[in-house]
Amino acid sequence: MKILKPIMFVGTCSDAGKSVINAGFCRIFKQDGYSPAPYKAQNMSLNSFSTPEGLEIGRAQAVQAEACGVPCHTDMNPVLLKPTNDISSQVVLNGKPIGNQTAKEYFLSNNKKELFNQAYEAFERLSKRYSPIVIEGAGSISEINLRARDIVNMPMAVRTGASTYLIADIDKGGVFGSVYGSVLLLTPEERKRLKGIIINKFRGDIALFEEGKKILEELTGVPVVGVIPYFHDIEIEEEDSVVLDEKTKYASENKINVAVVLLRKMSNFTDFRVLEIDDRFHLYYTNNIKELEKADIIILPGSKNTISDLLEIKNNGVAKAVIQAFKNNKKVIGICGGYQMLGTCIEDPNHIEGNVSITPGLGLLPQKTIIGEEKVTEQRKFSYKGGEMINSGYEIHMGETINNESSKDSPLCILDNGIKDGYYLNDNCWGSYLHGILDNTEVINDLAKDFDKEEKVFDYQAFKEEQYDKLAQHIRENIDLEYIYSTLK
């Protein structure tokens, strides 16, 4: 195995593009004959993924592992925080939930040294199997009030000896202040690890920023190693929910309008990425009743707090609009938490999600869900609607959904272990626990068939591979790769 030092990408802020640039470098190192693997000590996200071992990590690290061409593993994201409400998160350690904590309990508790050590042990295990380790930081590196409890940014850069690169989002504005302030607030030991600055999401003529590069280098004493142009033609999955602000659009004409109900605790919105790429569909996220009325298909997505989100859509009129859409012969689909909402009721006898013990569902599917403490995290192969094709997806949920006593058995899918998944009411209404179900050609063609749209053979995996290569090329063309390699040897 060819050996390089670890490389780390940190940011001046959230959504600076760390995850995407990390994925791009994962692919670059793979193309150049190395054996890279991604790593993020601590991730906070409602987008997660199941590893082949049936454990849970942040979706971004699963995407980066895909760019590396290796199976994802919990060592790539040993600590995952999944917000359950505005102040609390479920803590997932090495792929398994260990309980819920408020932000105050998590960040002020005395277990940070132990978490840091466990996260570093995961890094060491990865380092024995892969090189280089491509590390991602979180948010801003200059949250100095949390420095003593930080396990994911510069303390990890120092511990791992990673050559570290600071990414700044120039599209947000204030790039000089954010870069200078970020560097100035580092300790001398942390500053030694900083090898370069990357200006990301640049619009316009890069030549106009030459003076800006010189100013930044004079201010910080750190070289600007690249200016990455903003791109629109490369489709890379993003994990940060702030990107939904750009996707909260409206109905369109001449396409199949698919409205995903915008939930406060929506999880795994990556389930719908394929609907943005397939030109038969127009995807938008909304909780606006008039925009829901325009949709041909309404999807209730996953949720980290299903009961809370269900109560909210009842209060804001969205639930009534979904039921009316079903009565008007529109397609209504539920995935994971959204599937649970479509049933007659959700019970939470142990108050795992909150203080509500039971709440009626939308009543479209003749099933009820009981929230339990056991969490299912599994990759799945399955047949869809009795078909012979083998499809793939994954489950991440707490709770069991069962048929009501008087209802017939009508599963949507049969898993490869013989277990039944979901409920098929008719072509206009079904639900499933399977994340990624829409990524399969058979399923997406079935979704489009009633709208006089031609069937397509769309290899989503091949498409993603092509996008990783395009991203790698885009970065190569706009960065001093020779310099970066020199800092890794």
C-alpha cells in the first residue's frame, strides 16, 4: 500500500463545502493509485446510512467511502449525533445508539476525553487498512468557547498529525474576515498544522481574485492553494439540511410534480436525490398547502421524531391536505417515519420520542406502529411488488409496524431474508421502511408509469461514479495538487 500522511479539510463555517471537497479528494487519491478512506470523528446529521455490518454512520462518510471505492464502516464516523428536537440528540457511538443527551449535557459533560480517545482509536484502525485518511472537520474551526471539548476539528488535526486545509465559502461573502479570523484564533500548535487555504464556490473570473489571494497570504502567512469555481453540472449528494433552503421550490409544468412534505425533523432527504436527476420528475419540498395541492405525487419522508412531526402537520393543515390528495386519486407515499404516519396510530409506550403515549395517524394504511427501544440498521436486498428484480436499500428506524386485526396482509416488498416490508394499498398509496427505495430503476419507473412517461434504464450507481470523476477533475483543474502532495509525504 502506498503511504501518505493524513489530510484534513476544515471550514470557516458550516456548509463551506467540506464534505464535497473531501469526496473529491477521496476520488483523486483513488485515481492516483492510493487506498484512501474518509474519516469524521463526530458528525451531526439526520442523514445516516447503514454499514454492511448493520451499524449506523453519517451519510456523508458513506458517500465519501463510495468515492474511495471501499465499503463504509463505523470507523469512518465513530460519533454521530442525530437531533431529536431543538435541544436534544441521539448519540450514536461506533454505530450503536447509547442514549439521548441535550446539547448542554453532551458538550459540558466530562466524557469528552473518553469520546476523543474512542474516536482516535477508530482513526488508528482505519490507518492500518487505508492511506491516506481523508479527514473532515465540522462547522467552523474557530468556536473557541468549545475548544476544550472539541473532538472533531483542530485537536484531532494535531492528534493525527494531519496536513490541514481551511475551506472558505466566498459565495457567502466576508471571506477575508472569516479566513483571517479563523486562522488568528488558532493556537500556535494548531496553526502549525494548517498548510493551505482553499477558496470555494467562486463565481466569475478567477483571475480577478489574484490580488485577493496575495492579501490573504500576507494576512495569514498561509498559502492559498486553490480557488474552486461554483459548479451546477456535477451532482454530488450533500448532507447539510441548509441545502434544502435552495430546494424548497414550487410546482412546475410538463413534468411529474413530486412534493416532499417539509418536516421539522426530516431525516434522509437523500432518499429523493434521484428525483432531481431523472428529468421526468420535478421535485420540490414544501409545507405550503396550495403547493401540495398542485403535486401529482406527495411523499411523507423519514423523521427523527415521527410523533412530533405528525402532530405539527396536523396542526398546520398539511395532514388534511395529504388526506385530500389521496381522496383526489393523487399518489401518496410514505418512507420510514412517513410510512408510520400513514397508519392508523403511533404508540410510544416508553416515551422514547417524548411525552405523547399515542397519537392517531393519517389513517390511509390499515396498520399501527409501536415505537420501541431497539434500532434496526440494516442494508437490504428486496423484490418490489412481487417482481423478480433484485433491488437494494437500507433500514434505519426504531419501531415496529403491524397490520390492524381486520386488515389483510399486503406487503410492498419482500426482503431477501423472507421478511415482509411496508404496505401496498394500491398504486396510489404505499409505504416502506426502505431508505433508498427510489434509487432502483424498477421502483422509479413504476412511480412514473401512470403519467404516460417512457420507461428508462437508469443506472444510478454508474451515474454517481461518473459524478465523482467529474468532481475530481474539477478540483484538479483549480488547485495546486503538487503542493498538496508535497505536504503529505
